[in-house]
Amino acid sequence: MTSNHTPPVAFEPAAELARRLGLSFTNQGLLLRALTHRSYLNENQHALEDNERLEFLGDAVLDFIVGAWVYHHCPEMHEGDLTRIRSALVRTDTLAAFARQLDLGAALRLGRGELASGGRERDTLLCAAFEALVGALYLDGGIPAVQRFIEPLIESVRERVLDRTEIFDPKSTLQEWAQAHKLGTPHYHTVETSGPDHAKTFMVEVQINGQVYGRGSGPSKHLAAQNAAQAALQALELA
């Protein structure tokens, strides 16, 4: 007789993740929430909250912690370069790489559709989970707990990020060019969105003084805008 029962989705227990990473949580519920994607919440009524609010908080905490680290470790740099280094350290692909380094994907509680579409390996989802974990650490242990967690990860990419080729930001470069030519500030517009909710692709174009200079696509509006700026720089023969 064939059973219609579908086996539960397997994931690393939150307590095991905490032990593996050496994290100490007074409130284990915060860690569990940080690992819960909204797709899991939709399929499991016993789950009370997803990680999106913690992601919001973690994003702000990361900006502060990373900004302070950059300030203290780059004493000779001007504000513009400090901002670029901080941006390089908190951008989606960097945080997703940290999440992979920690094998955070193994512990994520995902719905079946998200899991089947490769959610455990998607940059945007891993970045969001990493930010949520930071938010949980902050609520549980304050700034010192976040510093103990994030600073070794920053140190692991320090040399690469401090290399100026790694802090190149196409949006900032395009803005500097536009302002130098008195053309005003570049504006980014989402012109197309495609794909299912769990795997959307955005098409963004960048306009300067009403003229389209480039288009780019990506899994988030931020990445699509970066790619649009890069396309504009290539068209201008600046990259």
C-alpha cells in the first residue's frame, strides 16, 4: 500500500547550529525565528513568526558594527572610501558568502517550494538569513555578542576587501561621472519584474538627465541597479 504521507523537510536543528558555531543564546526562540523563512510559515501553522523583522534589525546593526570596524581599521581613509568599504562588506554577495562559510543554509526552515527551487543556495535568501541571525544575536546578547560573531568573518576577507579593486561601486562611480559633467544624479527605475514570488528577476534601467544610459537585471532591485550602472559605465567606456 502506498502512503500519501509526505515526509517532513529536513534541516539542522537550531540548537545544533548554535553548538556548531559556538553561539550562546539565552532565548533559543530568537535563533529559531532567525532561521524561519516566510515560506515555512505558510506551510506550518505551529511556526509563529518568520525572520523578516529580525532581518530588518540585523541590517541596521550590521551597518553600525561594520562601520565602526572600518573606522578603526582604516584610520587614514576619507569618508568616501570608508563608505565604499562598508558597502562592500555588507552587500548581498558578501553576506551570502559568510552564510555559506557557516553552512547556514543547512539550518534554514524553508517551505517545500522554496526548497525545491534551490532556496538554500540563493544569495538573497542566505543574506536575509544572515542579517536575521545578527538581529537575533543583538536582541539576545547586545552589541558585544554581534562583534564576537561578525569580526572574525570580516577579518577573513579583510585583505580582499581593502584592495581597491574589491570596493569598486559602479553606482558611486557613475554618480561621480554624472556630477562631474553637471548632468545631475542618476535615477534608477524598475522597468520589468518576472518569475515566481520566490525567485523574481528585476530589470532596472538607469537614467541621467532623462536619457537611458544602461539596463541591468538581477534577483533583487539592488543588484539589478548595480548591473545597470555597470552597463552604463561600459557604454561610456569607463569600465
